[in-house]
Amino acid sequence: MSASTSGGGSLSPQAAAALQEGIGLVFGRWTALQMAVENEWGGPDSRAKLDHTAFYFSLHFILGPYYYEDLEDMMFDRIYKSLNSNFADGSIREVAEQFFMMHEECLENNFSSIEKLRNTRPQGNVVSQSRQTFGG
């Protein structure tokens, strides 16, 4: 994505709540992030830091507008500082794109991607699956 913006309108209360839920669902399925939380890379309060980070991004989307590149940079900085995690696997970019897309849909009161996340449960524990894959 190049110099794209998200915003240009305000979210309805229903759309803001859906976006906040969607951000939480995406964070909950992000394997690298969940490993950082489970292994307490950000300290014993890593779970609380993750919850605060999810709220932080929800609030910023509600207040918008955002440039995509700024969102990706903010996500990297926030996760690095709060969870002592530096994901070089490209997942921050993928998650930023997903947040951006969900926000755009929510502006149109379209919650289909969030409903899809809500209705599809990850198979098993994503952290355990990752450990099995990488021999951890």
C-alpha cells in the first residue's frame, strides 16, 4: 500500500465497537505476538500491555485519519517498546493492512471481515502450533 489514508469520516458507535473487537481478534490470532505475551517478553504484565496496545490502536482509529505507513511504524514502535519484541517476519505489515482494511469497511458499516474473524476460531493454540512447527 502506498501513501493511503484511512479516515475521512467518523465511525458510528456500532462500527467503533466492531473495530475494537476486530483489532482484539487479530491480535489474538497473531502467533508471534501471542508468543511474546505467553513468554512474557514484555515482563510479567505482558498480557496487560497487549490489552492496552489493542485499546490504543482502536482509539487512534476512532480518532483517525491515519496514513498506512504511519500505522505500520506506530505498531512497530509500540510493540517493540511495550513487549520488547522485534518481529522481522513481515507480520506487522500484514496486521497493519488488516487493521486498515477493517477500518475502511467499518466506515461503510460493513463488518464482514470482523464477522469472519469472529466466526472462524483458530485451530488449537496458535502458540503451541508454532512451537510444534519450529521445534520449540
